Amino acid sequence: MQPFLDGLRQLLGPADLLTDPADMAPYLTDWRRMFSGPALAILRPGSTEQVSAAVGLCAQHGVAIVPQGGNTGLAGGATPQGRAPQVVLSLARMTAIGTPDPIGMVIEAQAGCILQRVKEVAADCGRQLPISLAAEGSATVGGVIATNAGGVNVLRYGMARDFVLGLEVVLPDGTVVKGLKPLRKDNAGFDWKHLFIGSEGAFGIVTAAVLRLTPATRHRSVALLSVQDLPAAIRLLGLFQDRIGETLSAFELISADAIRLVETQCGLGAPVSGGSWFLLVEAASSLDGLPAAVQATLEAAYEAGLLQDGTLAASEQQAQSLWALREHVTEAESRCGKSLKHDVSLPLRRMGAFLESIQARLAGLAPAARLNIFGHLGDGNLHVNVILGDTPLSIASRITGMVHDLVAEAGGSISAEHGLGQYRLADWQRLTLKTERDLAIDIKRAMDPKGLMNPGKAVPGTSHRQ
Ligand code: FAD
Ligand code: MLT
Ligand code: ZN
């Protein structure tokens, strides 16, 4: 491999080809320390041309590539898996952001840009990029696109896919495909960019994107509410949909246990009591009259007996501290030791029975474990995470298998927004129709005939095609 590494060093310069184990270590483990794997080197290209040349060298030498953005992913997609010769290719140095077009409502950004920074640049010209997640201070544009990230605003604005107008990608042989069009309408042939969105780096590397912006909303109302049970939460969602319709921009569910965890682990306090479930509800609009409409909806909810307690933020500062409770759930969970992520979506009407079955089965399978349930109820996506406590790691796959079996029985998805990565790939193979699996493998073979792009993630290897 020496000629290969020498070629890369010449291309990238010694500072951006890391081979020292201590320098490589942060790139070889995910932030939760659930996954780790070996690599020959870490590549840190600074331009699309360098990505293309580096990928070309890897193809020549038969070396696999693991693309990496902010390494905030929750499915082990950005961590090497298996023992094939492989490198991690970090996009972290590619951080250029173009001047936004406020009337055309578009912005161009390189793959390594931090999502929050792009949002700030959009906000400076009175527009918004409403892809919102607690990891936005570290997640990158490339990673968000490669995972088709969701987040808290999906019920109103859709997933990352809905914001991508144009893409620039590097194919597994090093070819650059420049598709950075700022067009909202473009039916001129097959829309290839969708192959890359949500493909978790299995088909190529995203190097830049043109993203759609939306008008900034001038007013927002944020409330933290508590309800007795899940049916009340779902009825409340219906009430908000009826009364404030398209202005509803977040409807997040947080279990009382998850709120307790945030309080004890992160030192935050919830100004609302009672109930088994909390809801973080946000509405936003550019038109006047929103606060009165939200207030009237809350009064109707109290009258209908749906609410136990609640508070409506009276200032932007209060709104932010209510949001902080929701945004700290993942951190609070990670402070409790190892946990298993279950990122499920299912029809709302199946949610209650599904959660009851999980509670009952988990008590039998892993009595020392506890559930940490929260998520994006407004779009049918819950994070049914399991904090392991003293449960042996050896039964982790049985717990996850049990949850995923119940999801499949309820007609849901085992990955609503985080992707398969290496974590869910085996269960996806087990629970997905053969025709669907084979189609994914056939597309992978066509896109990446040597199987060098992010092996062991997102798509089964070609040997699984029967
Ligand atoms: P990475 O973790 O580096 O990579 C993720 C995947 O994308 C890997 O498969 C990697 O190989 C691939 N990839 C990365 N960059 C590229 C590229 N340029 N080209 C091709 N492939 C690439 N996710 C949600 O969807 N919704 C949430 O609400 C949410 N909340 C989160 C909250 C917290 C606190 C944390 C830590 C994570 C959360 N996530 C959430 C998960 C994660 O932040 C997202 O998946 C994010 O999109 C990953 O971006 P990243 O740059 O960190 O990608
Ligand atoms: C979130 O919504 O906060 C994350 O996607 C969920 C998680 O950390 O499990
Ligand atoms: Zn989420």
C-alpha cells in the first residue's frame, strides 16, 4: 500500500493525509463509541478536484472509501466496518458557502459546511433553511444530504431531500458530475440526484449542493404541554392541525422519563408538571395574529380535557429554554451509558399498542434496561431508545431485533430518518421484501461495480443477491 499512500500524500499534502494512529483515532469511532473500525489513512481533501483525484487513486488500488462529514450520525455509517483495505474521506475542509439569492431563494454550499452556519447565512438575508436538528452545530451539508436527515420541522417542510435542488457528486471511479442547478422545476430526464440523497455514501461522494430556502417566519409561538396519555397527544395534534393548519412547524413528543433525564443529567428544569407525556409545540408565521390563534387553540384543548398543564413562551428567550429541554434529550441519554437507538415510524393509530408491546417485552428480555421515548410525533417518527444499564451488551441485537419485529408487524419503518448505516443493515435485510433488497443491490452494482463506496453500510453486498 506504500505507493498508494505516497500518491495520496503527494496529492493532498502531508498535513491532510493522516496516518498516525493518534491523529486517526477521532475519525475511526462514532461519537457515542458504539462503532469503530480500522483504516489505512484519513484523507482530508480541500476541493472537488482533490476528492476526484483521491477517489480515482482508491479505485486504481482497490481501496474502499468511508465518507465522513460531522460524524454525528447515529447508525455507524461514517465509521469503517470490516477489514477490507479502506480509508476515511473527511469533507471537513470543504466549507465554502455561496452568496444566497434571497428572491430566487437558493443557497449553494460545499459538503463540509456545518448546517448551522448555512442556516445563519440564509437568516442574514431574511430567508430560512428549515432543516433543524439538535446536531446542527456539527452536522454537515454532505452528511445531512447523504442521510436524508429529518429533524423537528419535517411535518411542515419535509426532509432534507425536499431542500436539494442541485448536487455535485464524485462517482466511485473519480468522475465529477456537476449538477449544481438552482432550478425548482426540472423534468429534463431522470433526476439522478435522488439516488445520492439518503444513500449514506454508498453510491458516491456529495461535494456540494444547491439548497432551497423558504421565507423567514417573523412570529413564532412555542409551548410546552403535558398530557395524560398518548391518545390525548394524538387528539391534540388533530386539534392543532384543524385550528392553525400549515403554521404548525413542530410537534414533538417527550416522555416524562426523558424530561426527568434532561433535568437530572443536564441540570435543566421543566416549568410544566404532571402527565406521562410532554409535547413541545411550535407554530410560526409571517402574518400577525399567530399568538392569539395558538392561545385560542390551547384554551380549546383545556376545555376538551386534553391538557394536564402547559406553558406558552412569552419571549424568544423562554422559547429557547423550552426548546433546550427537547434538544438535550440525546445528550442526557448518552450520559447514562450505552443505549440502543430505535428510530421508527409507524401509522399514528398503531403507536399506542406498539409502545405497550415494547414495554411488556423489554421487561421480560432485559429487566435492567429502561426506555427513553421521544421524537417527532407530528410526522409519526418516534425514537424508542433503550438505555441498557446493567444489561449485557451481548443481548443488544435481540432487543433491537424485538423492536424491529414489532415495527414490521405494525407496518412501520425501522429507520425513519437516521438511515441504516452498519447498525440496521442486517435487520433491514431480514425484514425487507426480497424484490426490494435485490433492486437495491442491482442499483449498487451499477453505481459502484467494485463495491468500494462505504462497504457494509446502507446496501447489502452483492453476494446477498440470490
Ligand atoms: P456523518 O455522521 O459524518 O455521516 C453520516 C452518513 O453520511 C455516513 O454514512 C457517511 O458515510 C455519509 N456521508 C457524510 N458525508 C458525506 C458526503 N459528503 N458524501 C457522501 N456521503 C456522506 N438525524 C435526523 O435525521 N434527525 C434528527 O432529529 C437528528 N437529531 C440528532 C441529534 C443529535 C444530538 C445527534 C448527535 C444526531 C442527530 N441526528 C439526527 C443524526 C445526525 O446528526 C444526522 O444523520 C446528520 O445528517 C449527519 O450529518 P454528519 O455530517 O454528521 O454525517
Ligand atoms: C433526535 O430527534 O433528537 C434524534 O434524532 C434522536 C436520537 O438521539 O435518538
Ligand atoms: Zn430525531
